[in-house]
Amino acid sequence: MKTMSLIMNGNKYLASFLIFYSVLCSANSEIPDFKARYLFESERFDFQGVRELKTVDDQRIFSFDDDSSLIKAEFKSKFIDGTSIKSLSYDANFRFTFFRRFSSLIFDWDSLILSSKGQHEWEASLNDEVVYDPLNVQVRIRQLLKQGKKEFQLLLPELKNGEIRPNNYEVIDKTTYELNGKIYDCLIIKRIRPEEDRITTYVVAIELDFLMMQITDDDPDGKIKLSIKELLSFG
């Protein structure tokens, strides 16, 4: 029973953490490269890790790597960033003691097939619409905020079965966020998935090209939070 409970809890936190976590190089991108340390908090465990957005040749890589010795959480998105975002791949590796889950998404734009390997295996059809992954969608959110958008809808795949679902985003308020003694003016963004009883809230710093300072996910299974603790590099 303890094993089953751990697996179920691990699935819950992996699913929640996944909420977290055109051919132009970084010089032409609206969103600059950055590297920062974040704290992940949940009802079960806390740990820190580094989120990084970097440019390698004509691709961009958005990743999270944790610093914990007990928990291993690695997430990586590869995509092309320009006038629009073209998803290429997304990998999620989560390990806690003997529990491990791995998922890999491949976006094949030649055959218009999105495939998943690992914990969930499936194939889904792509079309002309832009489909994001759990990490690069955050880059698109920042791009739209820079363009002055206050309300928008973006498409993401359901990781369990590949169903492409709409996610609705709206600027709902303003706030401030203190980081290392400096106060940043921020916007509060709310995400709602129409088919789920789940709300995600983002706090983004206007001065830092809408860098995500805090992400909070509330659902019936509990609350998790990802908060920036140190900005290591920007631009």
C-alpha cells in the first residue's frame, strides 16, 4: 500500500510540476536568454533548481535541473523561436527514491505527427495551428504580454493521451515582487483549462521582459509553487 501511495503521489506531483518546468537566433528574439535559481514548494517536499533559457545555433533550449540529492527533476524543451514558436521536443524526467517517470514528446512537422514515449505512449495529428509544450508556452506568454495582449488562448497537448486542448490566459491584476532587495512591478496572469478544475497563476516582472517570478498551481489535489530566488544572468 505504501508503494502504491508513493506512486500515486509521485504522479500527482509530476503532473503538477509539469505545469512548472521560425528560424531566428536569440539576438532577434523578443525574449532574452536567462538563468535563475528557483524554489519548488509542495505539500510533500521542497527543493531548489536552475531554470535556463539559452540559444544554441538556430534553436532555443528551455530547461530546469534540480539541486536535490533525493529528488531528480529534469525538464527540457527544444524549439525554434521567431515570429512564432515551433516546438521540436520536450523531455521530462522525475525521480523520487524508487519512483521514476520519464516522458518524451517529439513534434514531427514533416509528417505532422506528435508522438509521446515513456510513461504515456501515443501519437496525435498536428495541423497548421501552433502547439506548445509545458515550457516553451511560457516564452509565448511573455511574447504576447510584450505585445500588450491582456487575454489570449494557447494550445497544449494533454500529456496522458495527446489531445490538443485550449488554455485560456488573462491579465487579472498588478502586484510587486521583491528579489534580492529590489522591488519589481509585476502583472498577475491567470490560466484556466476549461475542462479541468484547476487554476494556474503567474507573477511576471515587467522590467525583466515579463520573466516569471512565481508560478502557483491550485487544483483539488493540492497546491504547488515555483518562486525565483536568484537571478544568475539575464540577456
